[in-house]
Amino acid sequence: MAERSLKIDHARYILTVDRQRRIIQDGAILVEGGRISRVGKSAELADARADRVIDGRHLLITPGFFNGHMHISYAHPVRGIFPDEQASPLLHVFNLQSAMTEEEEYHATLLGLVELVGNGTVCFLDPGSTQFPDACLQAYADAGIRVVLGEAVTDQAAPWKLPRYPAPEAVTRTTAFIEKWNGRLDGRIRAWAMPFSYETCSAGLLQALKRVVDEHRTGLTLHHNSGTKARQDAVARYGHSPTAYLEAIGVMGPNVLLAHCLGLDEAEIDAVARTGTAIAMCPVTAAKGGRGVPEHGRMPEFLARGVKVALGCDSPNNSNHLDMVRTMNMAAIQYKDARQDTRQVPAETALEMATIHGAQAMGLGDELGSIETGKKADLVCFDTLRPEWQALWNPVNNLVYNADGRSVHTVVIDGRVVVDAYRQSFADEPRLFARVQEIGERLQARTGVSSPRSRWPMS
């Protein structure tokens, strides 16, 4: 339950990310009924009383972070097993994921939530990788987090072990999932359609799923990339580039979120902007996977055209961390190097992608993503009494270029304090860590998917 009322008083800085992008020094926030009722200078809120008051003199407050593409369910038990020289682990990834039991997925998800919430993520989108949402529901409830869920579906052959159904069954399953899950946990769960990609789903399936989400006023996400070879293949198969194909069949629009979006050309970027489609980019995955950001990265072009760009961590075996501050940092520095232009993706833009633009990309911008009167109270409080915050002159630069999630002190979701002075109360961390280690051992033994544990001798 939310606190009856909560006040954060005398905050060192409040980065509101509101319409004016105000930064308030010596600020205060009053939360009542799970929503922000007042925000301003501490002197302006001196008369405000609350059931709980947090001393913010050493805190920097931001809106909660939105993780727009996050495979949460499988990777923690086998995090880091894939060697650097392995070009793509996807074949192994899906074999591992499909082999998990309900109990294993619950504990892996719980550990993911500990990491996400502890680093300031208040909402994440899992693009259909959770196989047992009923088993994970208690973890979502206990963590207090917001989650966008769906059932992954395909109806075409794929190189990986993906859930495949005849198109009518895939539509029926998706519709039933949305009707069962959308709006649960007091609205913190949103249910979307989640076809895997245009290559693994027929046009008929994609169009039917778009009709479903239009009727249910929800969203659709899918993995999407392009590039010279992808365009050649798509033109040969569909008569269009990958993105033009989605537009031609009507599977674009403000309730569609395309994930990754590397390699799109100018015409494809125009199609995304023209249709109001949102995207989620995973800058750490792109760098770690050697995806060729100088050639294929298009974040500056999307931003220049006003596309709503969210950031994502992808998975603990792609980015290998679930820290949106580190993800913001990569987004802000990656294109400066790739374009040899330090004006690319300023720190302020990186923060917008993790907050207000991320919320808008996920269809939640009217209620979340900024610190404004009337919006839901999802807040992250950073402890500035740490060495990485010294000296503190430009708070946005300090956050994006100096800090990481380790300085997250307090996290509020829906007006409820879910991380309190660095401590969460929904999981026994030592027991959970041991359990997930055991799950990883069992999972590798059961699937035969494993790698040498070190190039160096281990005794």
C-alpha cells in the first residue's frame, strides 16, 4: 500500500523533466494517495504536512526510469557464460529459456527485480520472454514495480526455439492474455501483443494482432532491425524494406514499439516518424555485441525527427547489467565517438529517454515519466554524499557521466517506498543469490549449454 502521505523535503536537486525541464534546488515533493500533489521550493511547501518526511538535503531526485526492452526471465542464472568471441548466443539463449521451470523462472525474475528496482527502474517491458507469468505475479506484486507483459508468438519458421502457433491460435492466445492481465496490480501491469519479429510472423498475424491492440487500447512490440542485407532480403521477399513493409501492412503507429532499430535508412526513419511509431534502443547491447554503431546506429536521426526513443537493457546476458544510469551513459557517449562529434546525444537527452520519452514510448507518458503535480509518484532519490558525485555543479552531467545505480538511495513507486535507504524488503538477497546460482548449475547440466568458466586457469 502507498503511504497515506509522503514528503521529500529540502532536496538538494529535483530534476523534474517537466515541460519546462525545471531543476529545483532546495526543493520539496508532496505525495498524497500515490500521486504528486505539490512540487516546488521547500519554502513554498513549508506548510505541507505528511505521515512520513524524508530528509532530502543530500538527495538528487529524478523521475523513475523506464526500461523499454528487457528480457528478465532466464538470464540471471547463466549470466556471463558466453565468451566474447561467440558471435551470437541466441540459439543457446532460447534453448536455456525454454528449459526453465516455473520455480526457476520465478527466482530468476525475482533477482532481476531486485537489480532493476535497486537501480531505479520503476517500469520495464518484457517482450514475451516470461513463460510463467502466473508464477511471477507475486514477485511483481512484492517488488511494487510496473511491468508490460505479453505472450511471445510466431507462426513462421525461426532459427531459434520460439513459441509457434497457427495464426488464429496466436491471435486467440494474445487476446486472452490481454484480457486476463491488462490492468492487474492496481494498473501496474499492462498487457501487450508481442509477435517476435516481422521475419517470424506472417502479415496476417501481424495485422490481426494490431487490430487486437487497437480494440483493447493497448500496445504491440516486436524486434526490428534493418541494414543493407536485411533490406535486400526484405525487398526480395516482400517488395519493401523491413520498415516500409510494416507500414504497408498497417503495423505501425503510436501504439507500436520497435525494439533495437539498428541499420534503418533515411526512408525507414521517415516512416517511423511519420507514423508516430516509438522505438526502444539498447545501446549497451549494441556496443557489447559489436553491432557497428558507427554504421548502423541511428539514435541521433530518430531524435532529430521527434521519435519517442526509450532505452532498454535487453537482458543480463546481452548488456549484462540492469542499470539504467549506465545505459544512459552509453547512450550519451556512444554517438559522440561514433560520429566524432561531442554534440551528439547530450546528457539531458539521455535522461529524457530514460524518463519522459521512455514513458511516452510505452504509452504511459500522461501519468508518468516526470515530476509534475497530478502525476503518479514514481521517484528515484540519489545519494550525492558519495565520491562520484563530487564536486556537484551540473546535476544532469553528474548523473549521466559520473554516477551509476549504486548511488540509488530511495525508490518510490505509486507513492510506496520500495527501496528505503538502499534496502529493499521484498527478497532475502543472500538466500536468493544462492538459489539462482543453483538454478544456473542445473540449467546448464540439463540443456548441455555451457562454456569454459575462464580462459585463465582456475583451481
